[in-house]
Amino acid sequence: MIFYTADPHFGYEPLLAGRPFASVEEMDEALAANWNAVVGPDDTVYLVGDIGWNGGHVPCRILARLNGRKHLIRGNHDTGYRDAPLLYRYFETVTDFLEIDDGPHHIFLSHYPMLYGKPKGYMIHGHLHASGQFHDILRTLPRVLNAGVDINGFAPVTLERLIANNERFYSQSVEAKDYRRAGKGLLPGIPDFQPIPERPKPHPRHLFLTGRKQVGKSTVLAKLLEGRDEELGGFRTKRIRTEGGADIYMLPPTGEAGFLPENILFRRRRGKLELDPADFDRLGKAMLEKSRGADLLLMDELGPTELEAYGFQNAVLSALEGDTPVYGVLQQADSPFLDAIAAREDVRVITVTEENREDLPRLLLEQGW
């Protein structure tokens, strides 16, 4: 079955003024629940623009929850995503205009309403919400249909239901009013138009960066993931200098750093390691265990110091066998454990250099990482 929808604006606070929701979280949950209540895994959905808000990021977490084979016809709020190549994880096609057939009807899809006069066809758009803008004109054009969630029960609808909803909407008088208010996303933080991104080529599931010490591997990874709407699991390591050397902590990938004694992974004192493999097993296994259900696992970083931490090694290798992508850092070192990771067919290892580190985050995004 084919469904149409537009203007969900996930995460877009300014629209709350004109919608029956108390918070962005309530709005997003209702939109997702309504979507999955009518759309099955094998149904097709044409989303005619404005997934979220410009100046933001692709709303990965909620898109991953939505049923159906999805196609995006971009709206004005879909053209400035910094991580736009990620759209292809959730949409089979990404276009600015599209023409399809729905049974005997020819359908022209654009985020913006356009004149349309084919006797058995319809022009389906979004953009206008329920504001009443151009209401007097559009009520005379029964083959131009507004797919916006605001007049369609906040859910995708079939063509038959879309026609009925538009007939009801245009049979009443509606004030031409902008229902937005101040809030997150009202003003885009970056230019609001970028061309449609190229579809990334298929690549292995897992990504690891390597390179010499202090070249910026972790910085590249942080820039790649900056602002991304994905739940991170895994771990990161942090070096804190001390009078006698340094303490190395293992910490969660996000949130406030917990520089607590129980999070110390090992110490360096006057050039010597104070290392207990049991600490790797205890901390690393626990953090990976807590990461079940995450969208992405961070492993920053893996090195030769865990050579005898066999429980930790097994936890890392088990995570690589799973379906959750792993992004991490491999130290350049002589280590059978690191070699085994780099040799996997589902792992891509990229070397960070002084020459490529500035452009690498952008290039990795364009490749779909």
C-alpha cells in the first residue's frame, strides 16, 4: 500500500504553538506511533518534505523506528543537514521532485504546491501545514492535495484518505496564520540549501582510525560524530597528567567525565606501566554490556596494553560480530589483537595524517560513515 505524508518536523520546537502537544518529545513519540500504527514494513511512504529542522542533523533515531519503504522529496528544512548522506540509511530515494503512479492515478510530488491539471492525476505537496495560507486559491484546485500531518491526523494516509481530508479542510474557513513560535530551530544555523547528496557507496560496517601518536585520530572521530542524532555506546579513554606521570581512565562515550578511582584503567609512573589486565576486563566488559541497544559503538581507543586482557578482547570481538556499527581508534603497535581487528572483512581502517586530518571528517560523512 502507498501512503503520503509531509511536515512531521521531528524535534522542531517552534511548531508546538500550533500542535496539540506539550513538548517536542511528546510530539515525536505521537508522530512515530501514529506512523507505525498504519504503515507496515512492506508499505511505501512518500514523505513530501520537512523531516526535522534546518541547521540540525538528520533525526536518525526516530527515522530508524519508522516502518515502510520510505522516499523523501526534500522540503526547505531538509536541505541544510551537515550529515545529509545519512538520509540514504532511511530513504530509498532522495529527490526534490518525483512523479509516480498510484493505481490509475498519476502523482506529482513536490514540497511546494504547484498548479496541476491532469484529469486522472494529483499534485501532492506539504509546506503549508494548516495555516490557511493560499486557502482561497487551493480550495478551487481539488487535484492539489496537502499531505501535511497537521490536516491528516498526524499520520501518513492513503490517496483516498488524503482526498477526503483535503475536501474537509478546504470546506471550512481557515485563518492565514503562522503558528510557529520562538524555539529550537526557528533560525537555521547554517545556509539552508545544499544540493542533494550523492548516494554513498556500500562500505564495511565498522570504521577504525589509526596513525601516529598525537596526530589527531580521536579529534577526527569526534568531529565526525559531532551533533549526530544517534545513541552512542562503548567507551573512550582519557589521559590525566599527574605529578609522577599519568592516569588513564576508561569513560562512557558521552556525558560528564567520571574521573573516579574505579575508572582508572592503568597508570604510567616514570616511564613504567602499572597495569592490571583485570581492570580492562572489569571496565571494558561493563561498558560494552551497558551499550546494548545503542545505535553506534565508540571504541576510543584500542592499543597493545590490553594484550593479556582476554575477557575485554572477547567482548570487543563479540561486539564486532553484532549488527551495531563500531567506530574506533587503533594504535599503531605490534599486537595480534589489533591485527585481528584490522584484518576483518567488515572493518575499514583509515590512516590519519597531518595532511588529511582537516578534511577527513567531511570526507567520511560523504562516504556515509
